[in-house]
Amino acid sequence: MIQPRHFAAIFISAVIALPVISLLWIALSAPASSWGAVIDTTSLRALLNTVLLCTGVATIVTLVGVSTAWLVVAYDFKSKHVLSWALLLPLAVPTYIVAYSYLDLLHPLGPVQGLIRETLGYSSPKEWKFGDIRGLTAAIILQGFVLYPYVYLSARAMFMTQPLNLLHAARSLGLSEFAAFRRVALPMARPAIGIGLSLALLETINDIGASEFLGVRTMTVAIYTNWTTKGDLAGGAKIAILLLVLILIFAYFGRDRKRNASYGNARGANVIQARTLKKLPAALACLLGWIPVLIGFIIPSSYLIYQVMKRLDTSEVFTPALLQAVNNTLMIAAVTTTICIFCGIAIVWSTRNISADTKKFRPAQINSVIGKIGYAIPGTMLAIGLLTPYSWVDDGLNYLLSLVSSRSAGLLMLSSIAGVACACSIRFLSIAIGNFNAGMSRIPASLDQVARGLGTTSFGLLWRVHIPLIRPAVIASTLLIFVECMKELPVTLMLRPINTETLSTLLYADASRGNYEESAIAALLIVAVGIIPVLLLTRTHLLGKKTK
């Protein structure tokens, strides 16, 4: 029987499922013959680029993330304690900002090639240049060195809790240090690595700014251009369906098939003890550890600071357009964060005390699963999927208003701040659900029983017991969602009102015109705010000192 507290969660889940249902309806309602126009050479090329991009990024994030995680866990060297949290800093820089920065740096008229020409005695790019870095290879490298922290964070947490006796046993059987890592430590960390890799791939698929600016036509870029350039909504929906199939394929092959295997640490077992490195090995470890931080954070951030400092005396930094973009960004982020927090609490609260292994149909469990799918839907796909539901809402509200007044409410969801905030809420709600689920799981059922025995109502139990106990999860979710909204580009770019800019769209517009340096302060503000969740992560137990 559905309890009253489940109705809100069911409504939220229905709203989240609407974009996918709408996409299917738009794609399938078009004539079957039109599929041939969509599945053409251009679309197949975009599909191939997406697969190649994801494959390349997956390779880099796995190699860099796993190797750096093992480096800071298994070895002790100078700057290790700083490096352990500095390796997370690339998460603060969106991929499109990194792409813009490197293209500006390495442009034939940029500072790097200019310095090389000056050193070699050349006076112009016509005499010497090493060409344009745009292409699939550059997109793979840059996105890989920005997204590797997803794998690093999850792999490091797993390596820190692995039993020391298993590695000792492997070494005693004659395995080398590398072989023991490959055959013992790495297989035990595979589930965590898979989780980090899936998050990195979702970010890769969702990207539109970096791919487009680097000249790589991915499925996400194809969806955007089909809508904005060709005005073909049905074509964009069909490409979105193909992209959804690709995501499901990645999810299927990325799942952990050894469901009955145990990867946990035995209670009370000693964990890995770092081995001290000296001289050349220590220097090499330090160099290898700092290279990803240098490529993914230090170089692009330093270039942004340089561009801002260069313009302090020659032009106005905080222009009216920039201040308006900041205001719009903060408004969207604040509204989205508020919606996600309340909706996340409603969904998690509806699953409280629901047995995870029950075979009965439980609407609450279905709601929890649906609530997490938003993050798996790329922003361009989400935007197209919401167009029809938004038009229904606008038509319905205008009809109701016409019954009592002759005035029209206009477009309340389509091309409005409210529509952007609602779309961002669907996309980032999974962050709140994940954190709240983790917080709720630590609250013993005995507290609920005691409170209900004292006459506390179900809502009173939530307000007076559950929410105070999950307050750290609420704070963490608030920060993470707020920052993600400030960095979000695809949803904001496609659903924003006309002549309304946010920090990300302002940066995108200037970069599209070839004036990326004009919005350096906007990019720097996004990066500065993005550092907040990184600092939050450094204070969690995942990045703390290992306990014996």
C-alpha cells in the first residue's frame, strides 16, 4: 500500500522520467522514413567520434587515476601530503575552460609559439608555426587530464582500506612489487575504479563546449546543432535516442559482473603501509604525481590569472554584462540547489525502513532509482526532452489564467530562468539522493522506534531526528549542487531566455567569436567557486590519514 509520504516522491520521479518519455514520443511520432536522414554519414561520424573520445578518455583517466592513487597510498616522498589533495584540483576546472585556455596558449599567435619563434629568430607565423592543436587527440588528452580525479578519488579510497596481509602473501609467493599490485590490489579496487570511470564517461558525453571548440563533432554536439542550426527538433530527438542507447551499452559493459565477490577489508586487518622513497625514485614519484596537476589545473588556472591581471589597467574587468551574468548564474544555482535539497529529502525519506532485499513491488524503491537517472542524461538530451512538457505546462497555466482574467501569463517555463532551474534540478538531483542515502543509512532504526513510541508523527520524525543527523550530507550536497550549476553549460545554453547570459554561456559566446580572453574573469570565477567542493573533499575521511 502506498503511504502518504510516497506521493511527493512519486510526483518527483514522474517529472524526472518526463524528458526520456518525451524524447521517445518525439522520435517515434516522426515518419519512419525520416530515420534514414538522421542515420547518415554525418551522424555515424559523430557516433564514431563519441565512441573514440570515450575510449581515449577512459584509457587516460584509468591510467592516470589508478597510478596516482597507488602512488600516494603505497609510497612516501616529499610533497606527498600536498599532492594527495592537489590531484583533485582539476575537478574545479570545467573541460571547456581547459580547452579554451590551451587553444589560446598554443595558438599560432599565442604566447607559446610566439616565444618559440622569438627564440629561433623568426618574426611571424608565416615563417614558423606548428599548426593548430584542434582535433580528436587534443580532446582526448585535455578531457582525460581534467576528469581523472573521478577515478583517483574512488581508487585511492579503496587502496587505503586493502588488507596488508594479502600483499605480503603475494610477495612471499615470489611476485614482484608491480605483479602484486596488478594481481592483488588492482582486482580488489575494480568496483571503485568502475564507479569513477562511469562518472568520467558521463561527463565526457555531456560535454559540448570543449568538443565543439576543439573541432570534434560528437553526438552531443550533433544534437545541439540539429536544433539550433537546422531547427530540426525531431532529428535532434532521434540522435538523442541513439546517444541514450550508447550510454546504456557503456553502462552494461561497465557493470561489475562478479556480484557475489567480496572486495571489502576484513575488520581489524592492517592496511597498506607506505614505503619511503629516497633520491631518484622519490624525485620520479614526485614528478609523475605533479604532471597531471600541472596539465589539468596549474597551467590553465595560471593563464586565466595572467589574462585577468593583464586587463586590470587597460579595460574594465567587472563589466555590466559580467555582473548581470553573475546575478543570473547565482539565481539559477540557488533555485536549483533549493529544489534538489527538498526533492532529495522527499525521495530518500520515502525509502526509509524499506528493506533492500524485498521481492515485493515497492514504489519508494522505484522512485529512488528514477531519481538518480538525471545525471546519466546529457544536458542537450535533457533540454530537448523538456521542450514538450514545458509547452504543456505553459499552455495549461495560460488556459487556467484565461478563465479568470483576460491577460496571458506568457512563457513561464520555456525560455525562462525557472525552466533552466528545473532542468538543472533533474540533472543534479542524484547528488542529493546519493548523499542523503549515505547519511540516512547511518541512522539506526532504534532511534525511529523510540521517537515514534514517544508519539512523534512521521513528519516530526523527519524534521526533529533525521534532518539534524544528516546535516553534514545536506551541507555537502548544497555545495556540490551549487557549484555544478555554475559550471553547467549544455542545459543553460539551450534553455536560457533570449539575451540572458550566465557565466558559462558568456564564456562560450566569447570563445565562439574568438575572444575567449575577454571572458577570462568569468572563467576564473567559475574555477574559484569550483575549488570549494575540492576543499570539502579534502576534509572527508576519504582523504584523511589512514587509520591502523
